[in-house]
Amino acid sequence: MGVGAPALLWLMVTLLLGLLVLLLPGRLAAAMPSGEPSMRVLEDAGQRLDARQALASSGWTALPAGTPSLGYSDSAWWFDLRWEPAPAGERWSQLELAYPVLDAIEVTLLDRTGTARARWSLGDKLPFDARPVAHRHFVVPLPEAAPGEEVVRALVRVHTTSAVQLPARLWTAPAFLASVQADHLLQGIYLGVMLGMLAYNFFLWRVMRERVYLWYVLWVAAIASFQASIGGLAFQYLWPEATWWNDRAIVVFLAMAVASASFFMIDFLELGRLGGWMLRLPRATAWGCMGALLGAFALPYAQAIHLAIVCAVVAMCGALWVSAMRWRQGFAPARIFLLAWCLVLVGGLVLAASKFGLLPRNMLTEHATQVGTALEVILLSLSLAGRLQHERRLRERAQAEAMATQRRANERLEQRVAERTRDLEQLNRRLEQASRTDALTGVANRRHFDERHAGAVQRALARGRPLGVLLLDLDHFKRINDTLGHPAGDDCLREVARRAALLLADEDGALLARYGGEEFIALLPDLPVPEALARAERLREAIAQQPVDSVAGPVSVTASLGLCCRVPQDVADGIAMLREADEALYQAKRSGRNRVTIDLTTAAASAS
């Protein structure tokens, strides 16, 4: 991530907030419910009452205005909803029950005389197509009728293993349409932010191969899936028939989100290096969440979600405490990390409180976690950028200190005799050469290759000449180390490097370097595709044609090679050639090893 990445991410945050400020007030104002029914509730602990018996019961309790939230319960609950006539010239057209994870709902619509006008059986235990209105919430159409027969009352029976909540809303037709549009806008912005951050950091992980980015990507994917599941979007669009899975997806994705976030924190805050309680706490919560994930398939929903929520709250509180401690220890990127977890903690606590019936379910509790997690993923991307900048500053400081130490040493050495000065200069030259040479094989190391590669790309651009990038990987090298020992493996690496260096020695500007482990890389400037491919094939044959004499005896060695050769379009394309050569190498591995494979662009150029 470059220097401009934090500024880019802040720009994204600014644009997102600007979009919300400009567009959402008007959309939300148009989408506010046209009316809310008055409500009373009756608990049916034995689940034995029918509609007639429930209406005749004396155990009804009036509920205050707002959304009822009764926590988790094994009882069945009856809700008696009544509403006033719609504004003049309009009529109520829909009744919405805006909590999509209720298991079983029976809705009976009554007119002024108490006569049943319609009945509906709803719930997430039924396939999505069974709903009368295709909506992520449970929506019931209110039938038109003559004056005196219009529906003014609904009797709703709810039995669910999730939290018992019944956010009931009445809509006129225009208001319902506006609410659907506003909901799509909100969900689209949220999922767009999540998918954008996921794709961006997945690309960084593919390029940088740092595990911290992979944990971040898994966390974003899991938390977005959790929000889509608990909000009903996943049931509507992804698995409308999979009712068994839909009941467990919420627990599974919540547990995955907390576990991946805990592992992300361990890598991001470098807790593995510190050890102690700061490492044990996130590990414990991560494994606890994995237990909750398995419990989703073995335990009742209420128990599994309780376990997952407890793990989530403990993990978020632990993340706040650990990141605050790391900040106090001078780990600068922990500041943004701490702020990000403050946001998600607020959203998570609001969600947990609403599930346990401690807070009412309203617009705030419904969208708090989405706002918190959306801002968190952006801030965590900023914190990743800050972490990289922190590491760069540490390297620069170490380099500055090394340079200062060297200057002081030079000042002292200037006072010595000329012979000692010449000896020191020779030593410095040997050290410089050693810093650019692989100690085992004697060829260039990766640092030297990176410097030469940048210059080779610039020259190829200036001359309009092709540049070849050749990646070489020894086949089954781990088997050699495991069966014959590492000294034999070292002999193989040295001999392969020697043969490759001899073969490339007559190429003007060619460079061979050890890229890491059993991988070597070569630059082949100014060679057309056929010549580069022929040179790669000769190199493969030179490695395979004669066994290597090692301390364990003769060892047969083969190699797979991946080639990318073309005129780079720009500096970025020159860097991309490394990735394309790597992809060609892996294609050679998949195709049977001991072969040369060229990337698609090179192959197309060769064919033309």
C-alpha cells in the first residue's frame, strides 16, 4: 500500500458520508411508516390457545408505543394490533412485520365486527416463495373492502427460537414503495462498501501474501454475510428454499466473523511476538466462536446464538482493551484500530441488548451494526495502511541510526592510518556485495533482483524491446529435504544455480537470482519470445539431464519453469509480468512438472 492509500480511504469515507447526507434524508423521510398500530400482548406459555381462546383471555397486557422486544422465550405470544383509518383519500395497503428471523407467524386480519377477512401463515421455517409479498420482511397485503368491512385489526401469533420482537408498521401504497426504494439504497450502500473493501484487500493479500490481509478479508466476508442473514436479504436472494440452513446461518457467520477478527487482531497488533494474556485472550475467544459455530448444528438456536453473542461481546471488549494497551506501548497503528472497534462494539452491544430485550427494536437498533461495521471496515483498512507506514518508519529509523553509527565510525577511522582505511573500504565493499548475493548459491538475492528488474523495465520501455521474466521452481524439493536431508537439498540448490548461471552467462544484461526457497528467477532482456522460450527449455534440460552429486549421493532433479515475455506497456505492467510468470509456473506444476509454460499474453504474442 503506497503513501497515498490513507488519503484515498479517507476520500472514500468522505464520499460515503456525503452521499448519505445528500440522499438519505429525503429518502428516509419518504419511507417513514404512515402509521403504527396500537398493540397489546398475551403470553401463551403452554402453546395451547387458538385465536378464539386468545381473544377471550383476560391476560392481555397493553404495550407502549414503539417496537415490542420480549427477549428469548419458549412461549407462544399473541399480539392484538389495532389501527385507525388511513388519512383522507388513502388507505392502508400493507402490514409489515419487520423482523425477518421469526420462525412461525400466524396472521389473522379482522374487520370492525371481528370477522376474519384473511389468514396467512408466515415465518422463516417456510420457503421464501410462500410469502404473499416478496420482501425480506414479512409483509401482508390488506384487502380492499366496503365501508364497515375494512380491516382495522390483526391478531398475530408468534412462536420462535429467536428473540421475540414484532416491529409492526402500516403502509399506504406510495409510502411502501418509497420504503422499499430507501431500503434498497441503504442495503446497497452497505453491501457496496463491504464488497469494495473485501475486493480491495483481497487484491492486497494476493499481491503482498501477508496473512493479516487474509484474516481481514475473511472478517469482512463473514460480517457482511451475517448482516445479510439477520436482515433477511440472504434468505430472499441466496437460499430462499434452504430453511434449515437459514436458521443456522446467523450463528455460523457471526461465529466466523468474531473468530477471523480475533485472528486478524493477533497478526495486526503483533501479539504473537508479545505473548502473555494479550495473545491468550483473542485465541480463547476465537476458539470459543468455533465452538459456537459447531453448536449451530448441534444445539438449539437460542443456546447457539447466546453462546455466539457472548463470545462476540467478550471478543469486542478484549479487542478494545488489547488495542488500548498496544497504543500505550507505542504501537501507533493501534489508534485507528481502537477507534474502529469502538464503533463495532457500540453496534454489537446495541444488537445484543435488543436481542435480550434490554432495548427496543427501532431504526437505531436495526441499523446500528450495519453503520458500525461499515465504518469499521473502512477504518481497519486505514489502520492496515497505518501499520505499513509504521513499519516503514521503523525501517527508516533503523537505517538512519545505522547511517549515523557508520558516520561516527568513519570519523574515528579517518584518524587511523591509510592502510587501515583501505582495509575498511575493502570490507565495506565485501559487505555490500554480500548484501546483494545469496549466501547459499552465490547468485544474486531478491533485493538485487528487485533493483535490476525496475531498471530493466525502464530500459525496455525506452527501447521498445521485449523483456523476459523466467521463474524456476525445483520439483518435489521438500521430498529431497525430508528423505535425504537438508545438506543434500543445499547441494541441489547450489548445483542448479551453477548450471543456470553458466547457461545465462552469455546473455547481455541477463540476471539470475534466488527468489526464495527452491525458486529462482531470471531476467532475459531483448530476447524475442521464441528465443526466450528456447533458452528456458535449454535451462530445463540442463537441470534434468544429469543428477546432482550431493553428500547423500546422486540426486535426480527436475524443475518447472514459468515464462512471461513481452514489451511492457508501463511500469505497472512490468510489475504485473512477475505475477504472470508466477501464474505460468503454477500452470507448469499443475500440468505435470518438468516443463516450461508461458503465460497467455506471451503465448498469444508467440502465435502471432
